[in-house]
Amino acid sequence: MAKTWKEYKTKYLKVRHRKVEKAIMFAAQRAQYFLASEIDSDFQETSSELIHETLRIYSANNHDLYFKLFELDAHIRVTDDLIDEDILTRDEFDPNEIKVAIEFFSKEFPEANRVSQLFSDELSLLNEKNNDNQKKILLQIMSNRTSDIDLIIEKLVKDKGTALSEINLRLSKDFLAKWHILDSIITDLWYIKQDKVKNDFNE
């Protein structure tokens, strides 16, 4: 089947498109490698471009699935950028503004409850002084650090299926969750110096 361009209207016209595209491909790789998701080569080679409010997707038969995943991750990323790249980068900011953003996101997107928890924990950590409490919050943050990727993986496995049995799929998901935590720690440590130089925050 030949590849074609298909256009979709999106309300996330200001989202960092390449970050969303990267998240989708990143999730696809992990769904296939760790969970034996039967992702076809067409999806792996699907690409897109965002022009104003139009998302153009180049694929043979995965246009709709790709758009659904794009909308999912874009929804998360615009809230993440609002908090990390807008509010937290100000010389002075009101924590209540972040709380309002999190509450709005939580009501709009209840399916992403782990993402909402991640946002809340990151805010709590800013003012927490007790070392034991800091450790607990950090552990929760590490557990939910890739919750957006996990959501995409879940959608991919549901749509594309898996070669694993139910028991092996559950065991593989547990292993992937632990691997995600270690990978997130290593990645954050790798980029922490760059973040400080750029006055930037994690992505």
C-alpha cells in the first residue's frame, strides 16, 4: 500500500512538534522491544509535520492511530511546557498558578492520572525541606517520570496487539517500569549540567 499524506486539524498548534513525534517513536520502539507489540514497519516509518493548526501525516495505513497518539502526547506536553518553560522560569511565580494548571489538566484528562501526580509531586518537591519526605517524593517522581510514554505504549499494545501471553506481558510490563526508572535517573544526571547552563528544566 502506497504512503499518502493525510491532514488533521489540531488545537495544539504551538506544541513542540518534534518532541511529540520523538515521544511516539520512542514509545513504539519500547512497545515492540520490551512488550513484543506487533508494530508494523509502516508505523515505524510514519512521519508528520505541523503547519499552523494542521497536522500532516505521511503513512500507508496508520494515519488515524498516529494522530490519536499525537493528540494524547501534545495534550500532556503543552501543560508540561506551561509549568516548566513558562511559570517556573519566571523570576517570581505563584505556586497556585501551577496548582490551577494541574487541576485543569486532571479534570480534562483523567486517563493521565499518573502524569497529574507527577506534576503535583514536582511542585511539592520545590518546598519540601524534610529529607525523608524529599526521598519519598523523588521516588514517586521517578516512578511516574515516563508516564506519558507509558500511556502511548499502552495505546499501541492495545491497537497493535502483542506476541506475549497475558502472564509474560504482565512480567514484561513490570520489567519495563523498573527499567524506565533507571533510564530516567541516568538521563537526568546526564543533562543536569546543560539544564543549569540554559536555565532550563527537564523535558
